Amino acid sequence: MIKKLLHLFYQNKITMFTNKNEMIKENDTSGAVNIIGVGTVINGDIQSKGDIRIDGTLKGAVKTSGKVVVGQAGIIEGDIDCNNADIAGTLNAKISVAQLLSLKATAKLTGDLVTNKLAIEPGAAFTGHCSMGAVIKDIKHVEKTTAKEKTA
């Protein structure tokens, strides 16, 4: 019996000496950082509540309520939807950022971007269309209105 309890404890199946508030904090993944390392290739979409750093290659979409960081060696071929983003690698995608999109000097972005604020360092390459500032709020408002009209 004790061996079984210890086994479950070490597998994080049970928690000892804690209260409900601490257990909730353990299950909260919004502070998690997910890393795709150099040399890693992923084919598929990623959804997360935490931050994501990509130094490898992703062929698929990224959706997170956190921050997306693409390192110098990072490549993304797919859509990105996030709260903040720092791009230093290569993007062939449509990127939607709720707050700040930062294109570093080594960034190469081909595709459309929608963001509230944009920072571009000298040397960054961007080819596509850009919508930013109050336009985003208007777009989201129009999308919600259109959705209500379709369902009514």
C-alpha cells in the first residue's frame, strides 16, 4: 500500500500537504514556456496558453494567449495568433498580434500582419500588408457584428 502511494506521489498523481488554492496553481499552464529547439521540425498546429519559443521549423499554425518568440534559426510556415511576438527568424504566414509585434534586424516576414503596435528594427525584411492600431478594434467589432447577424 505504501509503495503504491509513493509511486503515485512521484508520478504527480497525488499531492500531499497542500490546499486547493495551491493545487489550482499547479494546473495553471498560462506561465509555461514551450520551446521548439534548433533542428526540430514539427508538421501540425500548436495551441497553448503559455509562451512559445521556436528555434526550429514549424509547418502549421500557432495560437496562444501568450507570447511567440521566433529565434534567428526559427522558421514558421503557417498562421500565428498571439498576444505579443518577437520575430528574429523567417515567417511565411499571416500573423495576428493583439498587443506588440517586434521584428528584429534578422527577421524575414512574408505575409500579412495585423497588430496593435509594431516595432521594426533596421535590417528587418517585411513583404505584405499591414493593419494596425484602431483598425484592429474595428475589424474585431465588425466580425462580432457579422457573426451576430448570421446567427439571429
